[in-house]
Amino acid sequence: MFKIGRLCVKTAGRDAGLKCVIIEVIDSNYVLIDGQTRRRKCNIKHLEPLDKVLKVNKGISHDDVLKELKKEGIEIKEKIKRSKKEAKTEEKPKVKKQETPKTKEKLELKKEMPKKQEKPAAKLKKADKKAKAKPKKTVVKKAKKKTVKKTKPVKTKKTAKKPKK
């Protein structure tokens, strides 16, 4: 039933509902498919065979499969591969913030306020830079106390003293 060239519909997975052609029979449970779906190994339980059988050879290329499907009247959307550079250079449309009455007031106040004149920064010497730099904090790690097992004193046999008579 599942022979090379059999037209099928994928019933499970991401490509469910798409048409495919069996390119190669791997074993009794798996086949290699291609077409509207991705070219991949598929369980025959996930395929619904159709009546048509296309004339294709074992291991046919993707382009040849597309040509055979076009002859049958099955349309296939080809994915356009973009390079990574093109994907990164696309600009996203900027969203304009709506001005609220409060933000308008803040902008007007900023315009009214006189700007402070900035003094040109004097070049600092290396010694001055070191003096102004914040001192680095030194972290002191506490040493872990080693636990020593206390051993019990060894008892020796004491000779009992005999009382004198």
C-alpha cells in the first residue's frame, strides 16, 4: 500500500493536512516523504494514502518532487531563505508615544528653564585620578574551622591490688 510514488496526506504533527509523496520505504513502519511537508522520515500511522501514484524514482530530489506535484495540480508554497544579515538589518516601525497633558507641561518647563553653563573639564593627572577613585573593598574570607574528632582514651587493664592482710 505504501509504495514509492504514493500520494498521501499527513494526519499528525506540524505538517498535518499537507500532501506528500513517498520517496523511499525505510522499513515496515517508516517511509521517507517530501512535498508540501518537510522532507523527513515519517511513521506510516501518520499518513493517509490517496488514490494517485506518481512516477518517481527512489531518492528523487526535492525539485523533481515539486515538478511532479505541479503536474498533478498541487500547489506548493516555496519558502524564501533569507540571509542572517538581511534579517538583522530590517527596521521595525517605531511606535510614537502619545503626549499627555503632564508630559506637555514637563516639556514646556524644560524649555523655559535656563541652561547651566558647563565648565570645561580640566584634564586630570594620573595621581589625581587615583586620589579621586573610590578605594576598593577587600573581602576577607573566614577560614573554616577544622573539626577534629575526639578520641576516647584507651582503657588499659589495671591490675587490682590485693589488700594486705
